[in-house]
Amino acid sequence: MPEEESVYNGKATMEKISSLAKRKGFVFQSSEIYGGQNGAWDYGPLGVELKNKIAAAWWKEMTRLNDNIVGLDAAILMHPRVWEASGHVENFTDPLVDCKKCKARFRADQIPPENIEKKTCPECGGELTETRNFNLMFKTSIGPVEDSSSVIYLRPETAQGIYVNYKNVAQSARLKIPFGIAQIGKAFRNEIVTKNFIFRTCEFEQMEMQFFVKPGSDEEWFDEWKKRRWAYYNKLGVKMENFRWHKHGPDELAHYAKDAYDIEYLFPMGWKELEGVHNRSDYDISRHAEYSKKDLQYIDQDDGNKKYTPFIIETSAGLTRNLLMILCDAYDEDEANGETRAVLRFHPALAPITAAVLPLVKKDGLAEIAQGIAAELKEDFNVDYDQSGAIGRRYRRQDEIGTPFCVTADYETKENGSVTLRFRDSMEQTRIHKNALAERLRKEIKEYKRIK
Ligand code: ATP
């Protein structure tokens, strides 16, 4: 069945998102003062908070809320044989073509087929080269002498660190199948990147969970993980009408996959993959057993010490791509005093700053009172203190960076300890005693429902 083409109906564009991200300190171009490094980005003060919170939400969901999933942090540099066993040396390629005239380089599967057929450049009409396969792994060398024995790769995915450690992890953590291992970390791919901001980059972060199951139960677990990953995004308070499943057809399936679905998100530039859920069969562990000549079979103590090679269900999400999704999803505009203003409607659990504490005016001791409130809240939340400019403008600045709650200390605070608590989305305000703030914020975060 052909997938229906939905039209993006949000207010974000890649230009608006990338310019807001730069202006407010979410994401900067890498090495900007030298003209920028293609495919690499730096996360600024707000960006690093947002990224950490997205990672923390995923980590909590996968490890803390599952008794049988544990964490791992494997090295980026691995033995080069890993990438032979995994199939990456042989298969991890993209088809490339170059324009002989304007020198532009394209992925052959990402330009219209007629350009490939007629060998004409989609940009300048010049002649294209033959399609050739290009390996996406970054190759470097280890040690002082650069020769064929010093070749080492920057990992193109975090998953292999999990596979080669699965016995260490299972034995040390006393895990029985079914169990999972979760990992967040950097991955590197020599991609051609020209547009779409941080969507596709050469250096990025992944959040991967590999779930080890008994052969024969894999299809059931595959369906279960599809359900759980969908429910996870729902919990993040994002717009679920912008999510859909895409099943890989036979010609899209990776060399290791028995079945694969992508969770796609409707970005301003169209539907794009956000996360993959894959049934990897027993491919990975069998290959590592073959290449390492180690017995990597699982011994099932609950089934008469029967040995088998586990099947793996993988959930593989991009952390940095999730951050782009969260920015696009949160982006909204509204009108105030005839002006269009940007608002980021983050879930309060993900917002880089949870609460801003603002004195109504700086004088008459209000600044000190507000600073005291901020200091108390900082123990539990990311708090911003801001005393400069008119109060309306300070609210606006917080809306623009997605701060869900503003706390204002005024003259009444001096008298009875009450403050104004303002909500970003409804712009409603309520009065509350300052000592009750922390508990109220916790409740608001837990019970948050998106209203806009
Ligand atoms: P694509 O088809 O977009 O190249 P893929 O199918 O190769 O992606 P996987 O290898 O399944 O992707 O990687 C899992 C996840 O890692 C993707 O869903 C995506 O979120 C993220 N990811 C992969 N490549 C990149 C990249 N170059 N930049 C940012 N994120 C990436």
C-alpha cells in the first residue's frame, strides 16, 4: 500500500529552527569562525541541557523502568575485526555520483532516477560520473606508524559495543534471557550532508537498546518493542499525528535484518526516519562467534542448559535527530501586540530551563528575595534568574526558549511570601506560597498535558 503523502502543517521551517537555535544558544555550526565544518555541530548552553534531558528520558524509560535492561558505555574505538564481522567493511556503503562540471556530489538514491539514467547533474545539468559505492566509515590509524596494520575506525553505530560485550554483561549482572542492554553514545559516518541542519551529520549520537531473546520468540518481542517505542513518544507529549510507521520492503532490508520498521516523523522537509526497530535475527552474535572463534552461545539454565545463539531485537534512535524533532515539534508562533512571536512548547520534563525566577523590579529588596527563591529551587530544577528589562519582555524571552514556568516575586511576596506562578502555554497566572513551589512544579511536570 503506498504511504500517503502528508503535508506539513506546523509553523517550523528549517531556516526558522536553525536561526532560533543559533540565536538562543541551542546549536552552533562547528568551527564557525573558520567558515564552518560541514556535518558537525556544537551544542550551546540550552542545547546541551535539552540533549541531556532527552537522553535522560530515554535512559529512564529503557533502564530504570525495565528490570531486565541494563546500561553500557563502550569505547568508540574497537578492534578492526569487529567491522568485518558486523558486515560494515563490506556492506556499509552509499552509492555516489559526482558532477564533472560543478563538482557537486550526490547520493545516487537521493536524486531523481532520470538524472541517473541520463547522467545529468540535477543542479547544473552537467555530466555525472558512473555510480560507485563509497564506504561510510571513518578510517584513521592508531599508533605512531601509519600502515595497514594500524587501521582503526570511528564506530558508525553503538550497537557493536553491545554485541561484543553481551556475555560480560549477562554474567556480571546475572541476567537471563530475555534481557536488554542500552547505550547512548557518539557514532560517526562519512555522510554527504548539504542541508537540513542537524538531521544528518557526520558526527552524531545514538540511543540504542539491544534486546536478547530466545529464537522463536523474536517476532513476539519485535511487536512488543514496536508498541513500547510508540508509547514512549506519546509520553514525551509530542504531536502523534506527525508520527507513522514505515515497513522496510525486501530491497530496503539491511544485510542483517529479518524484519524492520522505522518510526518516521513529519519534519518540515517531509517524512523522515527518526528511529529504527529491527529484528536482527541471530546474525550479529553468530558473526562475532565466527570471527572471534569464541563460543558466544547462551546457556539456558531454565531449559536443561540448552545452548543457543540469541536473536536480537534492536531499537535504534538518533539522539541528535530526536533533538531536532523535539525542536520542530515544540516550535509555535503566536501573535501579541500585533507581533509574531516564537514559542517553544517543550514538555516541562525536557525544557532546558524548568523555571525562571524574576523579581518584578530590582529595587526594594525584591531582587534578593527572588535570588533566595532561585537558590532553593536550583537544588531540584534547572533555574534561570533574570532581572533585566520589563517583566513582559522577560516572560517573552522565557517563552521563546521554552521555559514552562515563570515565578515572579513582587511586593506581596515581601508581606506574605506568596509569588506569581505563570504558565507558558495558557499564560495563566496563579498565586502560591514560595515554600510550596517545588512540590507544585513537580506535580505540574508529572501531570503535564499539551494544550497547544
Ligand atoms: P538513514 O537512512 O537516515 O541514513 P539509517 O537507516 O542508516 O539512517 P540506522 O543505521 O538505522 O540509520 O541508525 C539509527 C538511527 O540513528 C536513525 O534512525 C537516525 O535517527 C540516527 N542516524 C543515523 N545516521 C545518522 C546521521 N548521519 N546523523 C544523525 N543521525 C543519524
